[in-house]
Amino acid sequence: MNKENRSSTEYFLIVGFSDIPHLQIPLFVAFLIVYLLTLVGNLLILTTTYSNSHLHTPMYFFLTHLSFLDICYVSVLFPQLLTHFFLEGIQVSFTECILQLFFFLGMVTIEVLLLTVMAYDRHVAICNPLTYMTIMNKAVCMWLAAGSWAAGLIIAIPHTVLLSKLSFCNSHTINHFFCDLTALLKISCSDTSNNETLIYISGVVITMLSFILIIISYSKIAASILKIKSKIGKDKAFSTCASHLTVVVLFFASLCSTYMRPTSTFSNKDNKIMSLSYVAVTPLCNPIIYCLKNTEFKKALRKSKKAT
């Protein structure tokens, strides 16, 4: 990076929601509640699963990874987001912005991969119940989880490196509530075609391929469920699948609508609203739709309360 570019990107000013001053207090209260509920809900999953041995199954193993990820996810963004409501803008250094972007992209990718792994887990559980514990043994689960975390962080590196080479000579004001990739590309005065190409490649290879694998898994799951004669068995299987599919559709739809389009069509206002769906809504909903509506988990939760 040459001296001119370096001097022009010593810091960024993140404006957050300062363009709607009359909603500062209501938004602060709303986001604070979302943040606290997200932390409590996901911590509840972690502690309840850890303290109940009968929940030490592959499904809950991956759920604990998803819960831990969501805690990290919101903790990277929400403290800064909440600070926005007391200031007209937050000044962050170029390095801090790049690091936030790296962890954000890494965790988004990890979530995509974990959701795919969880679909495969449900596929094996419903389509091959007799060999489920053999196929999804402890070593396999550990490798799938570790692979998701490692791959997510590795995939975030080229995006971060390419962005760090851009020049921001025209503006250093980010019209977003965090160092979002689309918002940064919007204010760059460099050629961002390589960045956009990488976004599309990542979107096709990671996001779309993962979504296709999930659809294939659930197509086979649906065929197996239809063969189940017991109504209780069908309802239980459909309940588990419906919860996971709800998160998948919400998460993947918001990601694709935000990132899988040209930079020229980016609208900062629309992007901020769309970002909330996977930044705030999905981490909050995960504990509810995965576990808090799960009879087995609620029994374990009541057992943990009695033990304390």
C-alpha cells in the first residue's frame, strides 16, 4: 500500500443509525434486549447440553458449536452497534476495521458450513437410524466441526487481503453499523472487480453449494419420513427438520440478497436492514427454534433446574 493510500485510510468513521435520531433510544433498547436474549439463550443451550449426559449426541454437539459461534458472532458486532446510539459516529482504525471484517466473514462462513453439516447429521439420523451412531461417531463429529471452523477462517483471508489493498481516497465514512464488506467496497475509489469476483466465487462455491447439499439431504429426509407409519414419529421428524430449514432459508436468503449482486446496486439503507436479519435475528432465533421448542431439551432443562 503506497503512502497516499495509507494516509487516506488511517481510520474509518462508522455512522450506524445516526440518520434516524428520533429512533435512537427505541433502537438501543431493542438491540440491547436482542443482544442479552441471544447471549442467555445460547449460554442456556451450552450449559444444559454440557450438564445432561443424554444430550451428548451428534445433533446437540453441533448445536453447541452453533451456539458458541452465535455468542462470538454477536459479541463482535453488538457492543459497537450499541455504542452508536450515544455517538454520531464511531472512529475505528483501518486495522480494527479489517480485523472486524475478517472475523465477521469467517463466522458467517462457519455458520453456513455448520448448517450444512447439521443437515447431513439429520439425513443420517432419519435415513440410516440403525447405523447413525456408527457413521456419526465422535471422531467424525470432531472433524466435521473442526473443519467448519478452520475452513470458515481460511476462506475469510483472501477477502480481507484483497480489501486491504484497496484505496479509500474519496471517503472514509462507512454508512453502516459495522465494517461490512459491501459498505467498504461502496466507498473505495479503486477497481473492486476482483473483490466482486471473489464474492461471487465464494457465493457459488460455498453458499450455493452448501444450500444445494442441504436441499438434497432434505429431499432424501422427506422421502424417508413419508415411509414412517407412526404419526408421532413423523411429527417428531418433521419438527426437527422444519426448525433447521427455517434457519437455513432465513440465513441463506439474507446473505444472497445482500452480497450476490453488483456493487453499483448496493443501497446502504437496504443493506443495513438486510444485515440485521443474519446479524441479529438468526442468532436470536436459533436457540428458540432449535431447542426451546424441543421436548427433549425442555425435559433436560427442567432436570437441570431441579438439580440446582
